[in-house]
Amino acid sequence: MPFYVSPEQSMRDKADYARKGVARSRSSVALQYAGGILMVTPNASSVLHKISEIYDRIAFAAVGRYNEYETLRKAGVTYADVTGYQFDRGDVTARGLANWYAQALAAAFIDSMKPYEVEIVVAEVGARPDGDQIYRITWDGAVSDEPGFVAFGGQADQVTAVLKERFSDNMSLTEALAAALAALTAPPSSTTSAAASTSASLSGRSASASAAAAASAAASAAAANSTPTELTAAQLEVAILDRGRAHRTFRRLSGPRLEELIAEARATSAEPAPAETPAEEPPTGPAAGSDGLPEPPPAS
């Protein structure tokens, strides 16, 4: 006899399953700088890319299961090419792609037994910084507009907290890379692991089993994704959307150029902040050359 599962429970189970799959990945970041948009992700492979070009001024980044987000990337390229051919190249936008990805992921999340274990970022560089667009699409098809920067996958909340402290408008490429490296190599927060362990220990008294599963996933992901103190050029995949380039703006940074940028970024982070000059206090004693006695009043 088949048993009944409520739609609410089914959606919770799917969300927990997808969340745990994404949490096992390494965090990635995308952020604006004065010359465009920078994307950085830890990736030891030089062939299996997490960051790719979609169209002239649009890039794609993803975390999770490679075979799933590679299928989505190819479908996005096809959508962009067909749209640009049927209408106009200017009609292909990051917002349109983000909406298309959201519909595809939402349909798979609702209709399929197994949802996609992916999280996607679509970025478009504008002619000016105020025209840049960064969108984040989660496994259930939720879309969010991320002005300035976004961290996704793995311990995204922890990485976002570091980026908030270091991000500023009109950063140079070196400063943006320094902020990204600082966020990706930040030590795990002890409070996050403690909260996850506490939630897991209280799961027996909790009314929802999915909360315990999510807490356990967060704890295991924090233990599995031990953050390295340093990331080398061989361990990183870095790409930019260069505002100054005509037509195709996507460019990968690798080899000696990336090593040079990493060295400059670390030098920038290591520079000490200028010391504040203490304010001079007004003199409290008698003026120089005086005998300490009050001056007589002027003669009338």
C-alpha cells in the first residue's frame, strides 16, 4: 500500500537535500571593481571550469555538482545565441538569463524527484559601473539581485561577512582580488560550528526533522571545507568582465599574470594602516619666559 507524503514535507526534504549538496562545495565570490566585474573560485582543475563566458558581456559562475551546472551553462549559451540571432544582440541580458535559469530550476525542483544541487551567478558588465548587474539563482529557482558583490556556495554567510568589511566602490583590480582572497581564506567562525552542534543536539526535541538535517549539514560542511590559510594561483580560477574591452569582455586570468596580481594583492593586504597622529593638548602651565604670576591690568 503506497504511503502519503504531504507536499510541505516533500518540499522541505528536497530543499534540505539540495542545500546539503551545495554546502559541500567551496565558496566562490563575484564582485565589482572600477574596471568591471571579478569572479574568483577555488578550483584546482584547469579543465573543469566553474566560471565561463555566456555572451558578449555576460559571465556564468556556479558551485555544486559539475555535471548539472555544466548542463545548465550549455543551455544558457544556447538560449543567449538563439535570442541574439532572432532579435538583437542587445536583447540578451543577464536579467533575462537569470529569469530563464530561475524558471528551469524551479520546474526541476517542483516536478523532479531529485532537485539540482547547484547555485548559479550570472553577471553582466555595463558601460559604466552603475550598469553592472549580478544575479544569484538558487536550487529552487529563487533569484536575488546582488549589488556590489555576492558570495555563494559552501560557507557563503561567513564569506559575505568578510566581503562587507573589505568591499568599497571603485576598487582597483588588485584591491578587489585582495578582498576576495581575504574572504575565501577567512578562518571558519567558531560560533557557526557551535550553533550547528547545538541545533543538532536539540533535534530530538524539535518538531521538525528537517531543521536537524540542515544543522547537521552545516556542521559537516564546515568540517569538510577546512579553509586554507593561503590560495596559490594553481588553486584558483579567476576571470573578469573587462569594461574597457569591446565586444567580448570575458577574460581569464592565469599563469604569471595571476601570480603577479596575487603577490600585489597580498602586499596590499599586508600594508599597515597609517597611524593616527594624536591631537596636541593645550599647555596647562605658565607661558614660556614668564614667572608664573598673573599679568597686571593695563594702565587706564
